[in-house]
Amino acid sequence: MPEGVKITNFSFCDHNNKHNLQINVLNSLETTNGKFSFSVLFSVIDFSPMVNHDIKLIFSDMDGEILIETDNISLEGTGQKGDSNEKGVITGATMAVDFLDVLFQGQGVYVMKIYFDEELINEFHIPVVYKERSEL
């Protein structure tokens, strides 16, 4: 893992509600037809602001089969030494990434892996549950 880099404030969220500034955090993804749209919100902190960095998200099923792999999300460096080395000052970025009409392979626990500069820095699990329309 890149030294010091951390993921904080990670949440799986309902995709439909974030546009009106209301966030509905999800404890599970519930679907009737195997498809579901959702967002993830997270912050990445404690990285050097002087150089460029890349973040990638990979969402997999319980067997490790990749359902979605994002392109690299670039964080452009300033090329200048900032205040990040001063005591108590944190360098970071907060991101929201949408995943639309993801086709799930069945019920189970799925995993979102987050890579920073091609190294895995954290992973987050969420259950996917199939329900009848009347149960939603």
C-alpha cells in the first residue's frame, strides 16, 4: 500500500437520491431483476499533492469475477510543495462514482476494491439480495 494513504468515509449509496443532495446509505443492495444502480462515496487522504495519482475501483462477485472495472480516475498534482507536511494538515479528495444498471450474478456478498497508484488500499463488502417486488 502506498505509504500513509487511507480511504475514509466509504459508503454504498442509492444512486437516485444523491442529485437532490440527499444521500441514502445502503446496508445491502436489493434487486428484483438482477440489475441495480448505486453510487459509492469515499475520501482518500494522506497522499502527496505534488505528483499525479490514479485511483481505480473494481467491483466483483463472491467468486472474484469482475463485474465492473473503472478507468483510472486521475488526481492531478500541483507540482508544488503544499502544506501537507505541516502537522495537522491532511491532503485529500472526496469522490462519488456512479454504477448504473449493474447486472448481478446472484445473491451473495460482493466486494468493491479501491486501488491507488495500482496498489490495493482497501476493500468494502456489501450483500446483494434478490426480492419480490412486493418486498421492496
